[in-house]
Amino acid sequence: MIHPPRRDFMKELLAAGLFPGLAPFAQQAGRLLQQPGVAAQLLEPDPDAFTFWNDFLGSRAAPAAQAGPALARGRADGLEREAFFFHYGPHGIQPAMDLPSTDLLPSGDVSLSVNVVAFRPGNEDRALFERVENAQLRLDFVQETPILDFIDTMAWTALAALHADRTKKLPPLQNLAFDPGASWQKMQNIVLPGGHGLCAVNLYAQQKASFLCQLIGVITKEVDRFAPVLGLPGISTAALQSFNAFYGALHSSPEYLFKSNPVPVFATSSAMTGTVASRGLPLRSGTYMLVPVAHAQTLSADRLSPFDLSQGLLVPKNTPTNQVQMAALTTLPEITYATIDVNVKPFQATSASRSGQAGTPGSAPAAPDDGASTTPAPAGRGRTGGASGAGGSTTAPAQGGRGGRPGGTSR
């Protein structure tokens, strides 16, 4: 197992600070390290957390296909906190893997935006939050194919933090939302060339004395809601790998509510049907409900049939709007879930991007007049494969790909 010595951490801290989007985060970490007693915590970083984040970009998680008892039979040990994806649409709540390719955009490059609508912890996870009084939410979207053949693949990463108020209780449900696009405009235009890429959602808590919690406490003083901490919109995967090695060394025995390596996603029919050796998540506009695998094994179609999603919360059908928040607290109280709104549209390059004048990855460009992305127009490229496997949720190492994506191992 990889165990980073202190000099390697300082090297990664320096490397992270060289990238404009990461510099403020790295600078704050450097200042915190200078405080008495703080640096000693980094002599014994959590080896499991470091390995997970250092290998993150090179690993793949294949989404499970079925909820209910079949998921329990096919589940591998250690994957209980991977996310199982449901989709909410005209047919109600159904496993997202059941979405047919005909429901997706036909082909081409896509631009998407994401918004965490709600987070409702189950009873045990609520108790965890109230014990440690914090949580961190990280969203990652990664290209598998570069926009242009001569540049690196790009990633969009957002980190938010949740701290308890003076009562040490979880904030009201209406505060447990997070819109990365509201804080970092370019998060509204996540470009997936060829209609496919990778996504991951990680949500975890750890002791307040950990270096990461101290660092986040310096960056934001907000409590009682998910507060934006770091946005890396359109950063190269090489830069993100440097950040991940630094980021992994900041943790201290994190306890995961959701833990996932990147999952292949397909936003077009051609991307989904053209992939032979991988299983991925169909991605269309609408609402996705993420449930830990350990909880999803109890959610058969019959058990979910009496419920709808309203305001991103699971409630009995026909619940009045003004009663949704209260009803959500008592609906399947043992289940933890998060809901995410996804908007998928064909990628439209602006005239500036066609002339090669797009903003620097990781920077915050001015909002375009027509809402189109400011990323360069894609040029000729091939399709890359994802993880293989069948049955329950599995994790497999990624194959080396274009754009300098680093390799790694699975959990």
C-alpha cells in the first residue's frame, strides 16, 4: 500500500500550487502547515485515503444493473458505499441502467450541467454527521477523449463542505443542496467529446481535527449548508492528478457515505451502443437518485412504487408541496440518498472557440451570451473503452488512454 513520506507531500503541494486553479487551495494549505503542531499530523497520513485518491483517475467502477435482492447477491465486499443510480422520469423511479439507448441524444459531442438538488441521510448516516459535525462532497466529471488531439483530456471537479451549527445537528433538508455552476460558471458547460466520459460522486465525513477539516475551516466559515470550497472547471487531468496526490494526503480516516471511482457514462445512443467491452451509466436530462449499494439492495420496484420525487426528495405520491420537507424525513428513514439534476444538450462551439481563443482551463471565463461553452470545438478522435464486467458492482483498473491520463489500480 502506498504511504507518502512528508517530502513527497510537500512536493505534491508545490506541484499543485503551480496550476492557477489550484494555487489558492495550495497556498492556504502552506499557511496552515506553518502553524505550531499542524505539520505533525501529516507525518502519518491515512494510507487508504491516499491510495484511493492517488489512483482515482486510473480506476473505474462499473455501475450495478439491478436493485433489490439481486444486488445483494452480486455485490462484492468493500463496495457497499458505491452509488447505485436510479432515474426519475415518466415511468417513475427506475434503475438508470434500464434506460434504453433511444432515450439518449443520438450522437455527437455533448455539454452537460449538474446540480445536487438534495441530500437526505438515513438514520445511521445522520448520526455519523452529528458525531463528527462535518461532511465533504466532491463531484468529478472527466473526459475519456481529448477535445483536440494535441491537448490533454480535461476534468471538472467541485468540492463543497458542510459544517454543523451550534446545535451540532444536520441542517434542514432545504439547505442540503449544492449547485456548482452557481459558484463556478464554467461548471455549467462540462464537455464530453463523443458523448461519453466518466463521473464520480464522493461524500464522506471525518474528525474535525483532520488537516482537511482544518484547511476547509480556513477557506470557508459558512455553516448550516453545503458551502463551495474549490472549483476546478476544465482543468487538465495531469493537473488534477497532481492535486489528487496532494488531496489524498490531507485525509484522516474518512467515513464514506458515498465512495466511488469514476463510472463510465454515455450521453448519446451511438456512444452507448458503440461500446463493446464496458458497462456504463446512460445519461439523459432529468433527475438521478443515488443510493449506496448497501441500501439499494432493499429497494425493489415494488417497494419504490408508492413514492415520487418532489423537490429532489423521496415522498409518498400526491404529497402536497408544502408538506414535502416533513414527509421526506419519515419516508424510508433508513435509506441514504442524494438527488442530482442533469441537463444534457448537444455541444455548440462559439466563434471564439473555433478560432482557438477559449479561456484557460481552470479559469473563470466570462459568461457567453448564448449559454454556449467557451471550450474549443472538438476535432477528430477515436472512442475509448471503459471497465468491463457483468453482474453486481465491480471495480477494474483503467487502460492507458489518450491525453496523458495516468494509469492506476482499482480499489
